[in-house]
Amino acid sequence: MAQPQTTQRQYNKLNTLESAIVNAEDSAEDARWQQASIVVALLEGGATQRQIAAEWYRGRDGKPYAQTHVNFVARVWRRFGDYGSNRPDWTTAYYTVQQRSEEIIEPERRKQEWSDAHEARVPKSERTAERFVENLRNAPPKVIETIAQGAREVAEDRYVEPVERERRRKEAETFARGVTEPIVDAFSRSNVLLHLEQALEDLQELGSIDSATHDRGLMLLDQLRTEFEVKRAMEGVR
């Protein structure tokens, strides 16, 4: 089916801008944002992401863009298009949307994440694996131990990703608290009673007490009785 004339002009504009970006004829930054506005206009005009991808050709190899790229470009414009001069640079905006981040991922953080991802790449051949091991000689001991432990776990098919490992650790801590806190609480109650029993035995061993000790002891007994009543009332509302 033939494309409506307006829609075809928009596709042509997308590819003209693509060529300008590759040939550095104009500002690549402005061109990318113009492309994003055209993509959204096409979508709002009824075109699908798949249709746009099929009509939009990458400037460096002439192949159609992937539908996922069209999706990200549209999301970039819908999120940042109205920012005007305050919007981030195109690469930052695209990466932020791609990572589904609520906060803008600034260039320094993006470079660090890319660097981390590059360092974490898995060797694809025995030779690159050997070179990786050779480079470990300069790594801190904790890094070497982490890699060695992870390698053992992967080889034994028992590796757990860090996020899942942290979730399990928190579950274990919660379970442990649920088991130990009642025991500690019961021990504390028993300990109080042991102290009272010891105090009673000590009092029984005394031959006599003076009036000041007598009055002080009765006051403490009243305070103890009040605390026992309060703790008993708290038990009833748990």
C-alpha cells in the first residue's frame, strides 16, 4: 500500500537527517532530536513502530533500524522533548530511557557503567581466558577471591546472582530474628525472676534490717509490682 504523501515526506526527512548525522553536515545533536519528534509524529499519525523501523535506514550501513530503537527514540522525545534548552544531551537521554532510570544518568556515571560492563565481559576463547588470568596477578586479593569463588560456583552449577543472594540473606536474617528474639525475650524474663529469687534468698539470710532499708525495700516492691502490672497489660495487647 502506498504511503500517504505527508507520511512519506516524514520518512524521507528521517533518512535525510540520518545522512546529515553520519556526514557531520549539521549538528548531530539537533538532528537526533528532530528525528525523535518525527518518530512521535508518525506514531501519533497512525504508523506502527514496525513500519517506522522498516522505512528508517541506519546511515552507516543502510540497514533498517530495529523496532526497539524506534521505541526508545519515541520514549526519549515523550520524556524530554518539552525540556527545550534544559533537556540533556541526546546520548544521556537515550541511555537514561534505555536503562529505565527515574533519574537522569549523567555522562560520568554512564562512562563508569560502560567501563564496569566492559570489565565484566566474559572471555570468549581459551586465549582470552588465559590473558584474563594473567591480568589477575595485578588485581587486589579480594577481587581474585570473588572471581575464584564465583567460578567455582558456576562450575558446580550453584551460582546465585548478587541480587538474589542479598534477597536470601535478608530472608535468613528475618527468619533468624523470628527464631531468636522470642528466645532472648524469654531468657530476659527468666533472668528477672532469677534476680528476684536471689534477692529474696539474700533477704531471708539477713538477721535484721534498719528502718531506712525497710522503707526503701517497700518502695522498690511497689515499683516492681507496678512494672509487673504494666508488662502484663502489654502482653494482652500484642
